[in-house]
Amino acid sequence: MGGPLEYHLLCGARRGAAPLKVKSRTTSRRHLVTREPILKDKYEVIVIGTGIGGLTVASVLAREGLDVLVLERANQPGGCCSSFRVEDFTFDTAASILQGFGKTGFHVQRTLFDFLGQQVDMIPRDISYAMYFGEKRVNFHRDRHAFTAELGAVFPQQAGSLLSFLRELEHIYSALLDCDGPLRPKNDESLRERAELFSRHPLSVMRLSRYARASAAQVFERHCGDQLARAFFDADLTYNTGYRMDELSAPHAALAVLDRHIGGTHHAIGSAQQIPDRLEKSIVEHGGRVEYRVPVERVLVEGGKAIGVEIAGGRRLTADVIVSNTSARDLFENMMHRLDLKPETSDWLDSLTPALSVFAIYMGVPREAIPESFNPNTVLVDDPERAPERFISVSVPSLFDPYLSPEGYHSVTIYTVTDPEEWLFPGNPEYGTELYEEKKQEQAALALERLLPVLPEIASQPTVWRVSSPATNERLLSRKSGAFACAYPVGNLVPDSLPGTTTEVHGLFMTGDSTFYGHGVGQAAASGIHSAVAVMRYLSLRAPRFVHKKESFVLETLPSRPQISSPDVVDSISAVFESHRCLRCPDAPCVTACPASIDIPNVIRRIGSNDMIGAAKLVREMNPMGEICGLVCPSMSLCEGACLRSKIDTPVKIAQLEEFACGVVQGLEGWPSPSGAPHREKVAVVGSGPAGLSCAYYLSMLGYNVEVFEEMLEAGGLPARAMTGFRLKSQVLERAIESSLIINVKFRGNTVFGEDIDFESLSKNGFAAVFLGTGLQNIRMPSMKGMDLPGVIDALSFLGAARKKVKRELETRVAVVGDSNLAVDAAMLAREMGAETVYLVASADLNKASAAPERLAAAVNAGVTIAGGRTLIEVLGEGRVEALRTRPNTGSPPGSESEGLPSVLEVQTVIVAVTRKMDPALAGYLAEHLEISESSLVIVDDDMMTSRPGVFAGGDIVNGDALVAAACADGRRAALGIAKHLESLRAPS
């Protein structure tokens, strides 16, 4: 059984662009949609990783106006401070107890979120956690006196000595607060900064300097020689920091032990994912960019200076500064060459040893399995004398946040500390075998057996069950052997022996728990702030001031369920509420089903954190017509049809969420910023339908000058010409068109390709490339008797007249011929215009129609009669349409849509809405210059280039009658293909 941490697996590597032979065209190009992000070549700062350290430094720098790009190889932010879902159960990946949000003490998180102006909703805890130490239980109260009273009851003979130890730690802790945390390494601060700190707090600086060389064990032994009492603090500090007392420096031990009493501990409402989500929101709001599933393969170094990164696929991005939020080993060994490092750094890397590993179990259990008196965070040390660090911890956050699990159940996370030598890892031939799986299940059974004294019903009928081995942790968190904390040099105190933010490579900085701040969400945030200040100093910029604010953005509250006025997404409250139904599937079948490959899980996650700007930007990174597609896409046949939520109840309302986010953020703040430096080349886009507008938009994003040529007076293509107002309001379309054409795009209407302009004239006018998105402008009329009678009209003319509000007298009985969405629209419009009887006559049965099932259902609800499975014979009438003769198809099943209807349908109007085709004049011109398929469509390769170099095509002219989202995907892919083609022409031969 796969581990639950696998819910952070990449949804899929970025596809390459291996060219197809021109004649290998398929009728659908959805499998060719590229998820390649459109990025600039140069940024001021590139941050590698979205752990709390990386997100913190990025959010601070973006807030100060720097151009920041964050690259993450996983599919969501947070690293250890994140969560995932299994069915309706929410689990924190690792971090659950959070420090640094208090009003007093080491309140680095409160300071950060107040500085950013981002609200976080936290649940304060009176008891941080409970520890079963052998047969005894100690509650780690916020109230220090209550804690020491329980501690004294467990160790009555050592009570005075332990209080003396805690008082010494308090002196160290006070010095830490005076100095805003541990003393920074010399390379991280200037002499002037150190002198200023010393002038303000000389005694505290001297105290920290002295204690930095002392371990927590050495301080403890000055007060108490009892080994069992030492084992208690060994277990406590290992649980909180990842290191034993003899490995941990005294200042960091003081911070871990004292701050839970002074600053207190909190849980984030809705899971720990709220913290990285809010930091990401701040980055995006201030113009930064966060990209997922983009692994950084190498840090580029020239002349001892970091100049950029190389991402998967070989693309190089440059920056003035690189900040790494990965482990030191991953950075220096996997992303850099040892030749770029000093010998002493290489020796230091060789000395690193991994901390203890973690094995995890994630369970959904009935409420009865967890006693009401059970502390939501409990640590069990069942062998305190011999192995105090080999604890087992249990987290049940649904005890105080009931919305983390279904009613009547609890979400339970169990961690056991284990030795990495006991486990198999990739590369071992037995890894992933049946033997390996048996080992995981045996380890899980042993863990549950250890918990039976405190949770006797824990193993009874779990609804959800996932186990996660150290190998999973290693793969997903980039920690050697899936360690509980980062690797450390043997024989040295941690985290003081870990590096600072400044590295020996100019322009390369580090942040996160691989630095001297050490393990913990609060410490990672402090590291991020410290790194941000160091980066600004490196760039000769004035660092921001982090001041305490009276009105804080950190709200201490309790979880509550909002009152929803509508089952649909109608406002931000209902949108956020609906977003919480998303299961955040690791393989994201909704993305695979989306023709535009929108990152739907992250769109929904951003909506869940009320980040509508970020959600809208994420949609428009793949589809500039996101609001339109949210309204007109047949979502139940696409993303919502693939939604795994439907196995529980009903699919997430993805289309409504997408339409709401894009609709509520209409200004430029909801659109991605241009990603390319200006280019001198001009590109012509012929046709202003979805494919043309999409291509023009993404070309303009890439820095090209674009001119759109359209045969109609106004832009919009088929949606503007044929989609009725009840399906697509004109103001929605106008908004999308205006925003798509706002940057470096000129529009020229009333220009017919093949007549007013052609390939030769465009070339003579300096256009370096051409995109054809003309669509299919005509209806292919059936060859049968009576088609020339008055009363026979084509659907495009009928819908177009309605769109232009041209009054048309319509008879009371109408037949619409066709089974496409266009036919359904025509039939529903006929009913809306007053036709009493409207038949939708199709050759296919209802279950085989090309129209989306939900559109057909809407037509039936509107009073349209479906006449499926029929062959058209002729149109009858004397001087005007009087009837339509049909016959049932051979083999039509009993009970089909034709049953009960006469073969001759008495109607006065026949609207033809069968397949569309290219304008004959255009088709003739293109056939002379391009390779055309047997179905009269333009043939293209993977980059959407036709047989004529420099000429690209997409949309209906390539795929036939395609969806709006598919046409937009073609336009985006073509824009990338055009940029690639023009870049190859610029490159020296």
C-alpha cells in the first residue's frame, strides 16, 4: 500500500516537444497540450523550494518590490508544513504544532504575517502536548507553573534541580529575545550590525556567545545527574527539534522548551496548509510568481557567482540572486559541482550524518476509537531508560477542528522514530517488492500495538489507512533516509554547526531548517526573514523593518462552518466553502480531462485561501478565456466528470469556481505579467476566435508584437457570432477579448484572409510568422431534396442574427438538424423565441451525440423534443417548408429517442446545424499553400506548425468542431511553437 505522503507526488513531468511527422496528425490534440510555464529569462531573485523558509524569503522580497520567481518540484507549497486529503479526511504532512504566533515570546510568525498583511486563523492551545513517559503522564501546559508541578510529581527527588535547570534556560531564552534569535554567523552580518547589537544588549550577546558552545546536556548536568530525568528532556527535545540533548546547542534547547510557555503553541484552522497558502498569496499579490512541478536540476555558477538555474528540460533562467530552500546536501551535491566549492565545504558535506528516520501511519477512525479525554497531540515514550528518542507520537487535530474529518470520525496521524538502516531505499533490488510491502505493514502493526495502552480501540475498523515509509519521505522532502530533521556534522552541536544564509558562492543564499536556525516552522520562518534581509543587503537595498503592530493579522479563534445561502458558487464565501470539498488528488484526473490542462487543484487551493487573484492568474496562465470556459465548457464531460469526489457524493463545481475567480478579478491584477523581453519580430494572427485570441495573448506575454486580422468587424470568433446570451453574456466575452489584446496587440477587422491579405503580403509587411485561427465559418448543408425551400436556414446565421439582436419571425414548429452543441443552442434559442414545438433531429442516438450530455439535458428541460437515431430523407413543402421526412436508423434500439414520433415531422422551419466546414474560398487558397487532410482540415506538427515553415494553425481549422478550451490550448501551444521557431532563426548557424 502506498504511503500517504505520495499525495505530494508530481502529477506528471513536463512533456517534451519531440516533433511529429507532418502527416501524423490526429483529430484531437489534447494529448499534446504543453504544461510548460511561460517564464521570463531573467528575474531579480529565484527561490528554489516552497518550504516555509523559501516562501518567507520570497514573500518578504516580493513585498519589497523585487521580481521573484519561486520554483517547486512538488505539486503544492509547504514542504513539511502542508497537508493532504484521503477522501474526506485531512492530514498534516508533518508539522502540526506551530510556534511563533504568540503575542509575546519568539513571535516571528506573528511579525511576519503582520508585515505581509495576511490574515491567518489559529487555534491557541492550553496544552501543547501530553507525554506518556513510561507509566507516567506529563501535560506540557502553556502555564509554566502547571507544567513544573506535573514535572515535579514525576521526578519528586529532582524537582528542585529541574527547576534550577529551567531557570538557566530562561536566562538564555531572554537573551535570545533581546538578540531577535540566535546569534547569526559572522558571514551573515557586517561588523557594524554586530556592533550595533552589542551596544544595545551587551550582556545578552555575551551570554549567547558563551552558551552557543555548550550543549543542552552540559547545561542539564550542571543541575541534575538523574539519567531518567535527562531521558525525559531527551525525548522532549528530540520530538520538538529532531536532536538529542547532547547534539543540541543550549540556546536552541532554551527556545524549544521555554517558548511554548511564553509564546504558546497553535494549530492552524483547516490544517497546516493554511500557512504556506497565505505566504503564497502574498507573493502573488505583490507580483511574484510560484511555479509547481518545475524541478531545478542545476544552479549555474560562473566565476564564483551564482547566475541562475537550469530547470528540467534544459531551460536556463538567470537571476541576480538564488536562494535555496533545499537541504545543504541536495544543493551542494545534486545541484552544483564539487569543483565550485571550497575543500572545507566538501569535507563538511562528507561529515554529515542523517538524523533518525520517520515512519508514518495516516488513519481515519470512528469517533469511538479516540477517548474524549485524549490529548490531540500525544507522545508515547514506552522505553524511557534505554531509548527515550524512539518515541511514537499521535496527532488527532479533528478533536478541536471537527471539519478535518467526516462527522462521527477522526483524522489520526501516527509517527514512529526509526533507524534508517532498518529500511530499504530506491536502488536496492528488494525495494518495492512484496517483502518491502510486508515490512511496512509489520511496522504499522507494531506501532499500533505500542499504542494499545493509551488507545485500546485505535486499530478497530479504520475507514482510511495509509502508511508512509522513510523512502517516501526521502523522495518527497529531499531528506536523506527520510530523516526527521536535517543532516548534521558528527561531533558538532546543531544547529550552530549548520551554515548561515550566506554561502561561499556570491549571489547564492540558503534558507530553511538546513541553516543555523534549525528544525521547526517558526525557525524556518526566522531563517527566511534573515535570508531576505541578507539578500537585500547583497543587492545594496535597504532592508525592511519588522515592527510589532497593535492590530494583528493573526486571529486566535475557533473553527466555524459558514452559512451558505446557495448550493452554487455565488460569492467568495460559497466559493471558499466549495473549494474545501476538493480532495487534492495527486494524479489530478481533472487536469488530465481539461483540454487546456489548467492546474485545477492549485486553482481550487488558492480559492480556498481566498486568493482569487492568484487563482485567476493560475487559470489564465493556461487559458485566457477561463471565465468563458467556466460558463460554456461541458464540465460534466470533462474535469467534473473525472472528479474523484463524485465517488463520495457529487463532483466539485470546478467550472463555477473557475468562472467565479476569473469573473471577480477582472482587472490586470488577475492576469499574469508579461514574461518576455520585447522582440522586434512581428507575428500575424489570422482570426480572432478562441484559438487566435489565445495565440495573440501568449505571444504578447512572450514579448512579441502581434497584429490580429479578422474578417468580421469585431473580435470573438464563433462565441461572438453564435453563442446565445443565455449561454454567454456579451460583457463576459468583451472582458476576455479586451484583456487578451491589451499588451502589444493590434486589431484589424473587416480583413478577409485570401483576399485582402495573404501569406505573401504578410511576409512583405515584415511578419516573421503567421498563425491561422480562422475557424470553420460555414455549415456543411446535407445533400437532399428540398434544401432550397424558404424556411431552411443554417444555424450559424440563425444564432448570429440573435446575437446581433436582429428580429426574426419564427414559426411555431421547428426542426433543428444535428447533434452538436451548436445544434442544441439553436434548438434552445428557438424555444426561447416562442416556437411551441422544437425537434432536435440527429442521426446518432442520444447517448452517442457529440453534444455534451448536460447540454442535451438542458435542452430537454427547455421543452426540446429529441428525435435521435434518424436518417434525413427530404424536406417537404410547396413553396415553403412544411415538413421534414426522416426514417429510423437500422438497428435503433427499442426505447430510443425516435420511438413514438412520426417519420414525417410537421415543421415550418428547418435549422441545419450539422458539421461545420471551412469557407470555400479560404479552403481553396489554403489547399494551394498548405498540406490539407482528407477531412479538409489543416495538418500541423506538435508545435502547431503547418507544412509551410513559419505558418502555424490551431483551433477548429485543425481539429474540426472543437471546444473553446481546446482551441485556447492550441493557441497557447502555437505561441510557444512560434517563439521556438523565431528563436531558432535568431540563433547563429
